[in-house]
Amino acid sequence: MSDAATAIPEAEQRAVGKFLRRMLPILVLMLLVNQMDRTNVGFVQNELRADVGVSATAYGLGAGLFFIGYALFEVPSNMLLERLGARVWLTRIMITWGAVIVAMCFIHNVWMFYSLRFLLGVAEAGFFPGVLLYFTQWLPDSSRGRASAIFLGGSATAYIVTGPITGALLELHGAGGVAGWRWMFALEGAFSILVGFIAGFFLVSRIQDAKWLTQEEKDALSEAVARDKEARDRAPSVSRLKLIFHPQVAVLTAVFFAMALTGYAITFWLPSLVEEIGGLSPFQIGLLSAIPWICAVIAMYTMAHFTDRARDRRPYLAIALVLSAIGTFLATLGSPWFGLAALTLAAVGGKCAATLFWPMAQSGLDLKIAAPGLALVNSIGNLGGFVSPTLFGYLKDTTGSTNGGLYTLSAASILAVLGVAFVRHTNRGPRAGAGDRAGVTGKTAVS
């Protein structure tokens, strides 16, 4: 056992272990369902066009409107979680987003599609940062990195399982005279509601309310969390207006925005590209759509292993962004099968870039602005999730192809490579702040 581990009181270690065993499984399941519900619309683009009249432009706008609702209500949602507690608020978030997904099976016009995608963002707002806040209420800084890393596994797994599960549900087409896409929304939404109710029985908002901790464990964990909170509260606050104009925050935001463009474009448009192969069932389309993410997750963890102790991650990040640019450019050439292989390369580059970006971003900012600065980078950068599907839809309707959008993604990734050169490098070392770093990395995966 390491010196750091032996310095932690035994009662605190036992309490942390119990939290990880009892709370993390349900939180990981909630995250997996969360990711599935926000991206399942990518598998029914053609069905929405045929049954509801949702054009490519309308589909892209609707897919992106989710992120507008999410961004607008993320901060108020977190404030309510602090006031009402995780048990009440995280459960509320999940049940309401499940209800919106169920409502999507009744879509009958474009405006209803727009409204429900926006409402889905409102309903989901604050879930992921809320879980990270929940960790700060339960875990000291020394243990939060491990919890965040485990939680992140749910996000990585969601990219892989969404396609096969959604594809299998689409095979219900015609059952009871109902379209497969309506079955998909109804059943996935109902499952989300069920998981939300189950979470209400498992989640515990406050340490002192946990019946599965002894009083000694409660006191030890509460003291550790209180010490860390006091240290964070002593840090000087910085206004968001000043942060927006901070050179390093601006550069990091631009780089992350470019990364988000590629990530969400692949998420929402990959199934339609796979469908162009022809002769595939919905389940087969789902299976093939999982291939890029399987490769990406393997590459992500491999890259993290080899660069974990790297003093300067910038060269590795630049390489990952170049791979992403090459992949999106190659996807404009050749057959749909070739396009699938090219987007697999782009997904690998994008996932590896995300793994490298956040530790580098944390070490590149002054400690006094690191927390609010990274939150601002994440908040603004994630608006790429609105821009990329909207742009793709418009270009597909006006040009008959998504090639213009793919060229844009390639250019954005190359510009991001140039931006990386302006990111400040410090000698704080890659191991500093490991707990917070894992939490920040997790936020980017699903926000």
C-alpha cells in the first residue's frame, strides 16, 4: 500500500469503499441510459423523414436544439441539486427525461420534434455535473478521481451499446401496427423512468443519512469532505466575463469547440452513413455503428496508458487531431464501407484527443482560475453539439451530400492543431490534481 493510502484513516477508507460499491453501479447505469437517450435519434433519421416529414435540415436543427436547452438550464439545475439533494434531483432529472423520450414516440410534425428535443435538453440539464457535485459532497479529493474514472466507464460503454440496443428495438417495426421508431422511443423512455424510480430507492443525499455506514465511518468521511470543501472555498472567485477574455481560456475553448464539432457530428450522422451500405436490417446497422466506438474506446485507454506520465501532452493531442482531420476527409471518398472505416479513424482521433485535452487544459491554467475556467471551456465548447448537426443537415439538403460538413470538420480539426501550439505548458506534472482531472474529463464525455 502506498504512503498516501496509509495516511488515510481506516474508517474513511471503509466509507469510501462502501460508497463505490453501493452508489456507483446505479450512477453508471443512469449515465449509460442518459447517453443512449440523447443520441438514439441518430438511428431514426430516415424514418422521421418518411413518417413525419423531418428534412435533413430539420433533423440537424432538432438534434442540436438539445444542447441549447441543456446549456440554458445546466447552472439552475445544479443549484437546485444543492438545495434539494441528489436523491430527489437526480431522480427527477431521469424520470422527466424518460417522459420526454416517451413523448417523442407521438411526434407528428417538425415543430413537435423541435420542441421535444429542446425539452429533452432542459430535462437532462445538470445530470452529469450534478453527479460530479454529488461526488464532492461524498468523497474527499483523494478518492474522487477513482470514482470519476469508474463513472466514465458508463459513458464509454454507452457509445458501444446504443447502436445494437436501438437497432434491436427498431426491429419491432409493425408490431401492433406501430412503427419501429415509435416503439424504440417508447421502450427506451419507459426504461429510463423505471431506472429513475429505482435510483430513488438507492441514492442517499447526505453522508449522515447512510444506514450502511457506521457512525465512525460517517464522521471520518464527513470530516474529510469538510476539509476539502473549506480549502476550495478559500480559493478566490473570478467572474465569467473576465474568464471569457482570458487568453488561455479562449484558446482552450476554441480547441474543445472543434473537438465537439467532430464528436457530435459522428454521433448523429454515423447511422445514416452505415445505412447507405444497403441491404442491412436495423439491428445490423446498430452493430456496425458500434464499431467506430469500440475502436475509439480501446485507443482511448491505450493512449491514456502511454501518455499518463507525459510531461507535455500537446504533441500527442496534435497527432490525435490530425487523425481526426484525416478520417473526416477520407470519409468523403470511396464507398460507404470505406466511409465507415474513415469515420472509425476520426472517432479514434476524437476520443484520444478528449483523453489528452482535459489533463493538459487543467495543467495549462493558473490554479486560481482552473475550476471556473474549465467549466466555461466545457459549457461554451459543447455548443459544438448544436452547430455540427445543424450544419450537416443544412448542407445535406442544399447540396445533396454531407461532404461539405465533413470538409468543415477536417478544417476545424486542423485549426485546432494550430490552437494547441498556443496552449501554455507548465511543469506542474501530469499527476497533479489527479482526482479533479478525472472528474473534468468525465464531464466532457456527456455534457
